[in-house]
Amino acid sequence: MRLRQIALVAADLDPVVHQFAAVFGLKVAYNDPGVGHYGLKNAVMSAGDGFLEVVQPIAEGASAGRFLAKRGGDAGYMVIVQTADALAHRARVEALGVRVVDKIESRTYTTSHFHPLDTGGMLLSIDQQRTTEDYLDPYGDWMPAGPGWRETRTGTVLGLEGITLRNPDPEALAALWSKLLDTAPDPKDPLRLPLERGEIRFCEGDGPMTWISRVDLKVADQKDVLDRARADRLDVDEDGVLIGGVRFRPVS
């Protein structure tokens, strides 16, 4: 398993995209017309060899819109991992009693979206890019980011290092995601799930929901990123800069 992309949901994606550009120097790689099927519009940005996506509900009844309303504002919405055999993982996860709410199967790409009620409250997708022989290839094809994403990379962000999920019962959520991703937790830290690239951490949060509270981005110059955030008058603390309802922590 490889952590490849995370998605935020925002009431208005343009200001969020602007903040990513101002602070992290990110550029939009793709606006996927296919997300209109879900009542959304989106922007996908290259973050080194990973991706950040912002979605905005544009139709009543969109599931992302319901999540936005429950959270009471912009928030982390979806976790996407990449693997070498998405169909095998789909069968394994379904055998755990987890429902598939959407799937894509094509010559070049396979994906399964799993029901948040069965994953502890967070939308999870397990994807396979069939045009890339090695799924750990840092610059292999990635359909959600379009054909030209490599040209939009900048030298500011080098990679997607990890995410933190908050939940009232982080121990139970960590155990569940260990099963979902078929990955053992860190023997020294049961609330850390190391992947073959990237990691997922779990911590306690208020309220009944699960949400992405922090994203760690590997950057070339941590101080420069934080200085940009302060110049843009954004909320900065020890966990990073608040963008789209999520703390983005620049790490060296």
C-alpha cells in the first residue's frame, strides 16, 4: 500500500487552491470532468509524487456536501491509497463485510470506494494504475491527476509523507484500518500505520466523526513555507498551517 492522494471538501474550492499556491507553491494539474457524476467539481494538485485534491459540491444531495454540512465547514474528506492489485484488495475488504459504494474498472485504472460507515467514518479508496508496472514508481501514471501532472510539479513540496485521522476511539480505528489496508501497525506505536510509502496516524478527537486533522508534506524549505503562511495571514501553529480545515505540516 502507498499513500498517494488525499481529498478535502470545501464550500468554495478557489480560495483553498489559492492558499495552497501561496504557501506551498502548488499548481493545479487537473480539473476532472468525471467528478461531475458525484455532484462535484475539483482541482488536483501535484505535491511532489503525491497529490492533494479539493472538491466542491455543486449539486444537492452530493455525499461530499453532506459531509461538509456535518463537519460544519471545510474538512479532510477522502484517503486514496495505491496498490499493485486493487481487485484482490477489493475482494479481501468485501470479505470483511465492508461495502463498496463506487467502483471504476477500465483497461488503465481500477478503483474501489468503500462505505464510510464501514471504515470508521472516512471515505477510503484503494486504487491501481494499470499503466504503471511498479506502483511505487514515484512518477508513474496517475489517472486522477490527468496526463500532464508531472509538468506541474514544483521544487517546494517533495512528497506526501503522512496523514493523521482523529476519532473518539483511535485505538479501534487504527485496528480497523490495519485490517482494511492489510498492514501491521508499528510494533512500538499501535496508533501508527506505516505503509510502503507514507504513513497513517490516529489520535483522539472530539465529536462522533472521523476526520483528517493533519497532513505532513515533505518540503525543501520548512521556514520558507511557514513564512509564506504568516505573510498570507493564515493560522499557523506547531502542527502547521490551517488550509481547508486541515493542518498541513511542512517537514524536512
